[in-house]
Amino acid sequence: MKPIPLSKAPIDAAQRKAIKPVLCYPVETLPRPDIGAYRAVREGLKHVRTVVVPARDAATFTVPAGSFFRIVSTEGPQVGDLNLFNQHDLSERFYTGKTRALNGTHLGVGDQLFSSFPSLRPMATITHDTLDWYGFDEFGGSVHDVIGTRCDPYTHNLLSGGGQYHHCCHSNLTRALSASTGLALHDAEPHVHDVLNVFMCTGFTRDTGQYFMKASPVQPGDYLEFFAEIDLLGCLSACPGGDCSAEHSSDTAKCYPLLVEIYEAAQRPEGWVAPVVSGYDRTHGVGV
Ligand SMILES: [Zn+2]
């Protein structure tokens, strides 16, 4: 809850508050993918591999550039926390903050997941979403957000007065990344980053601006589909919050596995070119 204001409102407060907002990043200047060309390729997809993400745990997977992958709900409603890396360079990873600034709080078909500086390029493009009917509900909630971070044992420890819980998404992602890269646990941990909350239904309360969650509308068979713009290493955690209707960071919620299905495409989307890293010269004005 926000405290009662200490400062007196100025006489023109109403006028100032009535100023209409403008979008921070005009979408006209953001290069958008030709989603029709991506979707045309979906017809010939060939399933090549399935990775099972156990409940309250995480798993890694690789997807070559030009292939597709789906995160699939199976057995019961379950939220997934997704990290993405350049398969050949862990320092290039999914950048939720900039992806949010460019696309909005929740992602859907046609949105691209951008990588960290200095690359800032699309890593993946969302090509299908069986939950796209949901839109925004009356509470301002929607699915697939880039506003939460990931449940983690540090925040849990802070809020629970010293609790130790080891199956938060942060720990699940850390263990899985460590196991697949061979990095020691504490060397893998700093690579874990803010996630795309797949299937999670979230928003900010209108009155206090607080982050909220509610039961995910996902049902077995629902999936979110991506096109890999670059060679990807993905890491997905099946959140201990299950459908995130009540709580996370405990073993209370009913949890289910998630599937990651990898698909080969017979051809590349028409006009597609592999994204190159940012053209900024990185001098930051020094010596210019
Ligand atoms: Zn989680």
C-alpha cells in the first residue's frame, strides 16, 4: 500500500494529472517481423525433439536458428519461467526490461524477445499463442508477462523471516544451467536472469500499482510457440506456484510438468535475414 501523501497537492494538480500519456517508444520506428511470412512456414513443421520439464524443476534445451519451439501445457495448469541465451555466448541473454519497453507488459504473437546490450537484437519471435483470446481481463491482468522477475529463494527468505526453499524458479534455473553447461553452481547462478512468465496471468493493481497474479487460464494442450532468430540455449522452470493462483515458493501448490517441443522448418520465412548485433559503435562519445 502506498502511504498517505506528505506533500500538499499544487493548485494545478488536476491539470497535470490529466495530461495524456504518450508511448515511450513509438512503435512505428520499431522494425516488426513479417508475421505472415513466419506463420506461412508453420505448415511444414517437423517435430524433432521433446524435452520434459519436471514439476518444481527446470530443464535446458537448444534450438538452432530458423527452427521453432513450443512450450506446452500438459497434465494440468502450470506456469513456466523462461530464460534464453545465445547458445554460443551466455553473456548475450534475454533482456526483459527492454523487451517490455518495446512491446508492453505482456507478450503475444508478433512480439520479439530482445537480447541484452551490446547486442540488442531479436532472439526469438512469438508465432502462435493458444491463449491469445485472453487479452486483458477486468483487473488489468493478462498472460505471458515480462513484469515479474522469477520466484527466488532470497526474496522468500526476506519475506518469510529466514525460510529456506530450494525449488523456486531461480534455483531450478540455476541447477539446470549448471548441469547443462558444466559451470559450478555459483558460477552458473549469475547467468540466470529475469524471465518471460509463460502462461502466468499477472498485472498491476489499478489503485496501488502492486504486482498481482491470479490463476492461469492455461489448460493441457495450450502452447506458446517461438521462432528461434539465433541459435538458442533455453532454460525453463515449471514454477512451484503451479497455476500461480495462490502462492509460490513452497510445496503447497499443485504442480505439473511442462513440455518443450522443438520443430524443424522446411524453409526459412520469406525475406527473413539473421538478426545482426546492434549497430551502435560503443564509443559512448569518447574520442568522437
Ligand atoms: Zn516461479
